[in-house]
Amino acid sequence: MKTAIYTAYGPPDTIGFVERPIPQPGPGDVLVRVRAAPVTAGDARLRSGIVPRGLGLMLRLAIGMRRPRVAPGWAFAGEVAGVGSGVTGFKSGQRVFGLTGFKGGSHREFLVIRADGPLLPLPETLSLEEGAAFFFGGLTAAEFLIDKAGLAAGERLLVCGATGAVGGAAVQIGRHLGARVAATASPANHAMARSLGAEEVTDYRVGPPVGPHDVILDVMGKLGWAGARGLLAPGGRYIQITADLWQMLGANLRPRRDGRRIITGTNKEDLASMQRLVDIHKAGGYTPALGPVLPFTDLAQAHAIAEGFHKPGNIVVTM
């Protein structure tokens, strides 16, 4: 099978391919024939080693000083190609989707995953490409908006960067929760932001819609607390998805300021969170917007698009 590897920290051409034997499922395992996988901003950061200020050394201590010692690929969609002994919840030919997470390994043609791990049946309402893109932005948006910010019906949500994986999911989920959604995006993506559920859209280079907003979700962290404070209503919450080490420490040490709150951090990737997102989809609240869909052999090109951080929708490669 064809398997992607990181050969070094660096530009997209440090992505390589090797041929490896197709793995065999052990007891309790599922063998998945991968048909599609996303290429995310997180993939680009792991490959390049370029992360927000203060996090570079931590990243290299975790995954390798000279090159990434994790495998490319965070999520996948495909079909069950075989099951190990004791597996009863999945059968050959069944469409599935799931996560390989931080350790990676979805950018390959076959993978083995635990049947009781982060693996679910793929709903008929999702294509394989949509299934591949489903979890990256959706899990982040759902946890930050529902669990951390407590977005309520009737509140005003501003999504800064509304047409990428996280922002596009946040617009949809915010609308599903009953919020009034405003957004920023590049002019070429304004129609897309409105189609996802934003009522008002402005050019991010000009500035966000005038507040006050009850919740601001800032995908790239461009506003910062200084820019967000004046746009927040009393009791408002500022969610900074991309934050450097000092911003995260500051948000944890002093989360409440002027009657408002700063929220940073990471999201869970467990089965309960995955199933909740599926339930939101089935209720009509979220379907990932697809951007470029490329063949697996063009993985380096997909990485080049991802690290531009201005893609419309989710980037997916198909095997």
C-alpha cells in the first residue's frame, strides 16, 4: 500500500511516499480501506514545525527534534476491509469514518484501528469526502461554542475566518444553536459564508461587523483580546482558537476581564464528542463544506494550500 511520510521539517516537498505491506487486523481491530482523508492546518503545522510563538520547542520535544516522528494524517473515511476476532459492531464493506488523532497515520491506503476506538459508521447523508472532512473543524467548533462558551439561542455570534474548516463549522453550529451569526471572510468567500448561515459578512481586511457580540470565535487569533474587547457585550466570551503560549497562559491565569471571558485551549476527540457531532448533522445543523479535493498523489499540493490559511472549505485527498 502507498503510505505518506514526513522526511523532515520543512516545505510541502518534505512529504514523501513509501510502499508498505497492508496491515492485518488483530483481535478487536478493524482494517479500513481509506478512501478519503483531510489535509488540515494542523497537518501543515506538524510538517513545517511552524507553530504559534512559544510552542515550537514543545512540539519538537513531543514529536521529534530533527523531523516529525508521527505519521501524516489526522482523520479518514473509507470502508471496512476486514475485522479481527471478537469484533461485532462492524462488517466488511461498511462505510466508516474516524480519527487517528495526533499520532497520525490516515494518509495511507489501509489502516488498522480499534473497533472500540474513535470509529463510527458513516451516515448515508455524507459522501466519503464529507466524511473525511467531518471531524476536524466540527469537533473544535462544537466544543468551544457549546461546552466552553455556552452559546445560547438568541445570542449574537461573530466568527472571524468563517469559511475554513473550523470557521465554516462554527457558522453552521452557531446557527443551529439559535444564535444570530455575523462573520468575516475574504470578499471571494462572502457568498459561501452566507450560504453557511451568516447574516452579515465583512471583509476581514476592513474589520469585523460592529458589535456588540455575545461570543466571538476568532479562528486565527488575529483580533486578540485588545481587538475583541470593544466588540464584546457585557458577559461576552472571546474564543481564540489559534493562540501562542503566552496568550494561553494569560487566558488560564486571568480568564475573566472587565466582566468578559477569554477562552483558549484544545478540544476532546472522544467517541462521545464524535457522536454528538453526528447527531448535530442528522438534525440538519452541520455538514462540512468541501474545498479542493485532490488525488492522494497530490498530497504536497494539498499541504501547500493548507498552509496558506485562506482556503475555502476543507481540503481532502482521495485514495
